[in-house]
Amino acid sequence: MIKIEKRNDVSQSIYFLTPILAIFLTLFGGGIIFYILGFNPIEALKFFFITPISDLYGLSELLVKATPLCLIAIGLSFCFKSNNWNIGAEGQLIFGGIVGGGVALLFYNHDGFYVLPIIILSGAIGGMLFAMIPAILKTYFNTNEILVSLMLVYVAKLLLDYLVVGPWSNPEGFNFPETRQFSESARMPILFDGLRIHAGIFITLITVFLSWLILYKTYLGFQIKVSGLSLKTAKYAGYKGKTMIIIVFMISGACAGLAGVGEITGPIGQLHRNISPDYGFTAIIVAFLGRLNPVGIIFASLIVALTYLGAETAQIFLQVPKYTGQVFQGMILFFLLGSDYLLFFKIKFLGLKKNEL
Amino acid sequence: MNTKLKVSEISKIYPGCIANDKVSLEFGSGKIYALLGENGAGKSTLVKILSGVVKPDSGEVFLNNESIKLNSPLDAKKNNIGMVFQHFNLFETLSVFENLSIDSDNKDEDLRVLVNDILKKYNFKIDLDIPVLNLSAGQKQKVEIIRCLIRNPKVLIMDEPTSVLTEQETDDLFISLKQFSKDGILIIYITHKLKEVLSLCDEVAVMRKGKVVSVSNTINEKIESLANKMVGENLNTIKKKINNFKDSEEILKVSNLNFKSDDPYETNLKDLNLSLKKGECLGIAGISGNGQNELFQILSGEIITEGTSIMFRNKEIGKLNPRERREYLMAFSPEDRISQAAVPELKIYENVALNNFKSSNFFEKGLVNEKKIKEHSKKILSNFSVNTDNVELKSQFLSGGNLQKLIIGRELITSPELLVCFNPTWGLDVGAINYIHETLIQINEQGKSSILISTDNDELLKLSDRICVIYKGKLSKIMNADTVTAEKLGILMGGGSID
């Protein structure tokens, strides 16, 4: 017989150390997979995790990928902390991209310092509005936000598809499914010549700081924390539950929208079908790997961004499909959830007695 | 047929507590035995050992001088030990008969004959073919008892059987139990109610902190002597001085309040009317599940009603949420102290911040003022004798009594004009209960009012100035406490009427 018991006290330091354990287990698991595939595991892991960031360009690419991941994950942490399961950040990212991109197209032959801020703002608002759909349906019609937010991802994706193929497609683009290139003043400033790292990283860093401030130092943050731990208590304390659900979704959607607009005005420069390699979904892993803590999320976003880069190098040098990146992301989540389970519960093996049969 | 049950040197140790410490007891058929003790004295552990739910670390159980192994509830059944738990194990949507046939080996026709015989013999009146959910608590308990009787038990263990019953149902139960005893069934009756021990049982074993401290004939005992054995200290009994509030100012008025819930498991409230004077304590009795939860939420503002239906100090507050009501100097202590009144994962000072009234300045301009909250928390810890001064401690490490002191302290330190509390002492030990009771009396003496919703009649009779009963969402007439007896309450709680 096996018995599972809840542990009463889990030390805070171990709680923040288990993600690191999960990462090591992932490396170990990855090594085994590479070994089975016939590669030298150490070499392969080196290609995956060291080679991509061994030069300046690699480091810049790491930050380019980590920027949206971190931003989305920070937004999601507001939702997850208060027990609102927003799974549709990918949709909010795309919708933010659509709105921001639409504005950018409007200004395609305009120049001026005001263009970029307007685009960024409209992208954030786009994501925010899109996230309010599941929030309002949840608060007023008792729908399940997991399903609604997830299904809206496909709505956003198909809408983007329609727009880039149809009304917004580049009139001089030979019917390629993409829009015009945005004008120079609609693009995120590049930080260093020859590297793709752009000013979006500052938006992310400012958001991280603001989030920390809100979550840990304000009344709103306190209310989010209490609601996440016990909705009954939040009700008893007189917190406005419905308003709060909407607020956390708005914050989360705005962050995803910002990430979307950061991508299209940053590295991409136009709208096309694939503006995000599932950043919105991967950010869920980032949020949990970072323990929903702003600083933790920064580190987590760097690590998960590395799996994107590693997958690309591995594809080139080892001829393995780039989806190995997703395998690694999956393993991180698996080992994190697994070690969390053992962290919060202990498993007791009791001998099987004859007379129990 | 004579049955002898003997437990010998039974010990069971849980991390951090010795639940049973070398417990030895002997029982013989034809008598009713009481096992008396406070919450946490070790009664339940012993009973769980006898019913095979828990295995002892050491010690043996003998039935008719033969050592028996009780590794599972099945073993207990095989040895004809029957058990009626405090919480019923019945399928609500199945009929009574279906519930009985589930764990019976008899054929349905035989079973029906058997059950009808039992019903006749003990004069139980239960329709076998209606769903269990339509039965009262007393009837459900009878179904559980019949379930044991089908197996011809030698031993019948009753774990706090009266906690859900009215006085009348309790009397009925006692008559049945005495009959079982005459028929040769050994009955072990677990309780912490002293009166029941004296009126029902022949012998009483008192447990305290895992040990048996005394075994005696009930003829030689009195309520006071048993209480002292149970608690281990001489208790000074509190009794409130009942005042006359005719000329005092009216502070709360609830008029024609109705509440209809969307949730079928909640109770609708019908046409509630009550008023409360300054310095008065209004007790609301009732068996749990008759609308107390909903009433508490309506008073606290978790459920919002029409503005005019609740007037507090001449202001309409029906539409205000709990936080807004606190600004008008109301305070609330809910029944569920572990998952509602406080959050176990939060630190003490964070739990204190849940009561965020405007003048507290806990959150200035939307920012947390940790220093202020901590100072305020320290004051609560010392004023309300919580046994820690560490405001950074997570509240899950406080005992029930200390947690309740913290909650009551948090609510009272703002000097509210009205405190609404719901079962403020459930599950607490006698020391903590006394402290809470003294505190509640004290606030009345200071001219503050209170509403006490409780399922504990002794507590209500001790603390209230006026009492009424809630039954199926309706309030009875409000009576002066000095004219109310436990018996009267029992009748009203069971839906009966008195003149």
C-alpha cells in the first residue's frame, strides 16, 4: 500500500530551489534522450545550451526571446496568483499584435516620435480588451476561463490569418500572406548595431519592477494574494471579487499585448501568419518555473528562451528537429510539477499485509 | 449471551501528540458505558482503534477473553462490533432500503423482513422507500443504527451521536439505547456532554490527554465532579447578568428580510425580523444547516440585500459589503476560522490586515503600511493573550484557541458597536472557550452589542440576553433568556412550537 500525506511545513528556501533541481533533472533527462538518439550526451547538451550563447550575437538573441516570455509570464502571474487560469496569453499576444500592427499600417507613410508610443499603447489596449472577454464571461455568466481564453487563441490566430491574406495584405507583395513593412518610426529602436536586441527589453524591465511593486507593496497586490489563497476570505474581507478578476485579466492581457506589439515592431517589422512561436503558451511554463515571483520569472524566462535557441542550433549541428526545444520545455514543466508534488506531499510505502488482501 | 470487551495497554502516538497512552478499560454487556473527554482527549482515537480504522502502536483488544486483530473496518464487522459515527455515511439520493442493502449480505426479501422486525421491535418509524435526503438527522442516525443492528452486534459504539439531534430526538435515542442494552448489546457512548452521561450511562470512563483518568459508576458522580475530572481543574462557571434593555437605544433592525438562493444546498431565509439594543446579546439557536450560514452572510454583507432591510444605527446598510459595513463599526467572526476568517498560509500580521478599516491606515494611498499593521498586530496579540508575540508567524501554527483569540481580537480592537459571531467556540478546549465567553460578556458590559449564532445551547443560555431559534430559514419569536430553557430551545430547534 502506498499512502500520500500532505507535508505541513515546506521551507521557503527549498520552495525556490526546486525549480533549479527541475532544470538539472531536465538536463539529465535530455542527456538520456540524446544518448538514445546516438549522440554523445555531453556534446549534444553543449550544442544545445552553451554554443547558442557563446558569442555576443547569441546573447542578444537570448534576450530577444526572453523579452516577450518574461513580459507575458509577469502578466500571467497576476492571474495565477489570484486563481484565475488565463491560458490564452497567446491569443492576447496575437490580438495585441493585430491592433498594434493595424495602427502601424495606418502610419506606414508617417514619420514622427509619436508613432511608436501610439502603436505600443494600442497593442497593450488590444491585448487587454481581448483578455477582458474571458474575464467578463467568467464574472457575469460563470463560464470557465480556461476554456474561453484557450479557444479565443484560435479566434485571434484565424483573424490574423484572414487579415494578412485579405484586407491588410501588402498591395505590392505578390499575394504573400503578409502586410507592408512598418515605417522606420514604427520600429523599436535597436540597441546595438548588428544585433537584434531592441528597446522592448526596457518595457519588460519596467513592467517587472511595477509588478513587483503592485504585488508586494500595494493593497491591490494584497487583495490578489488573499483571493488566491482563499476566495471565501476575500469575500469575508469585503474585496470586490468580480472587479479583481477583471483587473488581473486586464493586466495579464495588456502584458501579452505589449509582448505582441514588441515582436512586430521589434524583430519582425510587419504582420504575418507566425508572429509568435507560441510565446503565450511557453510563458505559462516560465511563470511557474519562476514561482510567480517577478525576479524568479526573469531567470526563468532566460532559461526557457535558451531552449528556443538551443533547438535551432541543435537543428543545424545535430540535424535533430527544432521541436526538441518543446521537448525540453515539456520536461522542465514535468520535472517542476513532479518535484513540487514531492515537496508538498510525502509518499509512504506501507508493507502489504496478508490479511489486508 | 455475555459479551466482554477489554482493551489492554493501548498506545497510539501521532507526531507531536500522544493520542492514547497505555489505555486499559473493561466493558461487559448489559451496561451502557460512557467515554468522556474534551476534544483531543483521545476518545476518538480509541474508538477508531476499536472500529479498525486506526491501528494502535501497541496494546491489544480482547473480545470474550480472546485477543482480536482489528486491521480494518471489515475486521470490526466480523467481530460484531458496530459503530455509528458522528457524520453519517449514507447515500443521500438512494432510498433507506437501498442504503441498508448495499453492505448487507442478505437477499433483499430476507433483508426487508429483518429490517421490518427491527423497526417493529424498537418502534422506529421510518419509511424504507424514500430517499435518505428527505430524512431528518435523527432519522438518518436511526438508519445507521439499523445498519448495525442487522448484523446482530455484540458491541455498539456511538460517537457523539447527539451533536446533530434535537432534545426530543436525543430522548428517543436514549430510550432505544437503553432497550439495546437490555437486549444484551454492550454500548459504548462517546461524548463530551456531561448531562447525557448522567442520564444515560451506567459507568463512565474519563479521558484526559490520552490517558484514562478515572472509571466510576455514574450514580456516584455529579456534573461538577465529572467536569473537574474531564478538565482537570476547577472551573469557575460564568453566568451573565441579564439586563433590561427596554429603554436602551436600538442599534440594529432587520425587517422583512427575504433571501432566495440559487444554490439548492443553501437555505432560503423567509421574512426575518429582529432588532437589537445597545449592550445587548441576541442569541440565535438552531441545528446547523437551518439558515445560520446565510443569516451570518447577510449580516456581514457577504450576501447583499435591499438597502432598507437592514438598518444599523439608523443607516441603511443592506447594500454594503463587509468592508463598508466595518466602517459603520460592525465586526464579524465567521464560523470557519481556518479557511474564512483567516488564511493559514498568511502571517499573523497579514491576517490582521484583512480587517482593513479606514482609520487603520493599513493601506495608505493604495500602498501597504507594514509597520503600522505590525504594530497593530502586536497590540492584538498582547491584549487578547495570544500565546505568541511573533507577528511574522504563519497563522497555521496557531492552535485553534489562539487563532480564535486572534480573530476575535482583530475584530474587537476597533471597538465596534456590534459583533456578529457564528459558533465562536467550536472545537476549542475549555480554557479557550472560557476566555472567549468572558470576552463576549465584557463587550456587552461596555455597552456594545452582539449577535451570537451558535449551535451550542449551553453557550447561548450562558451569554444571551434574548434568544430566538432559526428553523428552516425562519426565526422563532424572540424570547427573554431567563424564560428560556434548554428544553424549549430543543422543541423549537426541531420545528415544534411552544406558547
